[in-house]
Amino acid sequence: MILKVTFPNKCIGCELCVLEAQRQLQKVGFEGSLIRVLRGRGDKGIGFSVELDPRINKLDIKKLQTICPTGVFTISEEDSDEFNQ
């Protein structure tokens, strides 16, 4: 199964996903995080983008999905249509 950023426009920049990933890796701080939340300015003011390292799928991705208060992430099966072309 693969964790995907399906609704990046819903991100509020709380970084709970980053903290959960670091907790699972037993690391303190943001250094070497597998999830990055970047702030930027858009047409509607400040917005956030989320970047995932492919190694994120080795963690408990269900926990990462459920910790997000706005539902930015979804979990998809590995044999999705994009790989079966």
C-alpha cells in the first residue's frame, strides 16, 4: 500500500504528520524527516505543499493518514492504474 498526498489544498501546516513520522523513526526534530511541509504564497494567500519521501511507505501509513486533521492523505493499493499501463 502507498501513502499519497491527494488533497494538498486542505493542508493547514500543522505538521502532525511530520511529528508522527519522526516518532515512528524514533528521531527528535525535523532533520531527515520523510515528510516535508513547505509554506508558500499563492493566489489565495499562504498555502502549504506536502512532499513525501518514497521510504515513508515502510512506516505505519494508516496512522499517518488518520493523524491528519484535514484528510490530506489517502492510501492506495500498489497495483493502481498508473502502474498497469
